[in-house]
Amino acid sequence: MVREVCDYIRENLDSRVSLTALGKHFGISPYRLQRTFVEVMGISPRKYLEESRVSVLKLRLARGEPVVNALRRTGYSSQSWLYENSRARLGMTPATYKEGGSGTSIVYAIGDCPIGRLLVAATEHGICTVNVGGDDETLVVALRKEFPNAFLVKDEKAEGYLDGVNKHLQGQEAKLPLDLRGTDFQIKVWTALQRIPLGQTRSYSDVAAMVGEPRAVRAVANACASNPVPLIVPCHRVIRKDGSLGGYGLGLPRKKLLLAKERSLVTAKQERPRVQV
């Protein structure tokens, strides 16, 4: 039933899909539908509708649809609603996102880190992308795919961010301003992840509780998978409830290595001799 509700919501993004309307369509009480949907999906039908709308809007803008048409076809009756919240939802205005970052300057740098070649990219507002790979060319291709029309250039400012990320990996304090693109729920999850202490882990259900949505375990996992700045927003510190690693966008070997390194940093700090005064 929940699968059918999800399909119906995605097929009617431009309509007024209320809980009452869903209950009437599927012949079930709104209360039971809401309860069952949350038990299975971890989020309410309303939040699922919003997440789906933003995802489809991004696709339509990226394909070059006019902004007004894309907004209306995705169910947004008011343009001002999205523009007022576009920095949190898209990281830039809808028009700029539609044009693949056209007119946006993104600086980047590539260097070594403990788990491979590291690329750090930033807008004028802060770091927007962190990626790790085996070679520089693949990292740059991935960056261009995300922002095909942005002005990309290697820059000394990005070198500073690169050094900052490496310091962060060593457990040192580093000033790393972020420019994140995501839905409201994703931003809440990414903010919560930054509160997980170095050397510790939390389960996906723990993080769901941290953001006030204890049943949104699957949605938390999806937000972790969509994290644009791994290493800074430490999604590698989120594991399954049974203690297994779960997934990781940069690969499970790197997740295992990061966790082991962080535990060793904490152990070394605890064993450091105190100076008597």
C-alpha cells in the first residue's frame, strides 16, 4: 500500500495531494494511512511529497526547463516560496542551478589525503564539494558533471580549504565554511552529523532521533548518501544498529580506515602524558 501511495504522490506532484485526498483515493482512513506510511518510510506523506518535489525540480532545471514552468509543473504555486529558501534547497537560485552553475565561480584544489587523492571545491560562500578518488582527472570530471557551466579554476583559496580538510582529518581545529545544497531534512541530518564526536559512531536510528524523526531511519540513510562534503560532515561515523558499517559513498574500505584513524587519534590524545606544573 505504501509503495502505491509513493507512486501516486510522485505522479501527482503538481496537484494538491493532502492526507485527506490520499485516504479517499486509497479507501483508508487518513490516520491509518499516515501511521502506516511513517512506519514504513520513516517520514510523513507530506515530507515525502516535499522531498520528491525538490528532487524533480532539480532534474527539470538541470534539463534546461524555464524556471517558471519547472516550478509550476512541480507543484509550486508561488515562485517566492522557493526563491526565499533556494540557498538551503539548491545552494543557489533556481535560475543559476538550471544553467548548471552558469555565472558561478567555483575554485578547487586537489592533493593527497590519508585515503587517496582529495578534491575540495568552494563557491564564494564556502566549500560545496569534497570528493576522494584514485586520480585527479576522474575527480575533475565529477566536479564538471555537477556544475557543467560554472567557471572552475584552481585557486590558492581552495588550497587553504584543502589544507583545512587535512587538518580536520588529523583531529585539529580548522575553519571550514560550508555552502551545502539540500532539502530541509537533509540539512538537518548533515547538521546533526557534525555533532558526533571524533572517534565515536552513531546508528542511523540514533541520528533519526537526533533530528526529531525517530522513525526516519531510511531517510537518514539517504541523506548520508547524498552528503556533498564527506569528511567534513562525517557521515562515515554513522553505522548500522547491529554494528556493521552500512554504506559509504567513498567506499567501505575508506570508511573503515577513517573510523580506525579517528579512534587512534582519540587514544593517542588520552595517552598523552600530562605536564605537572
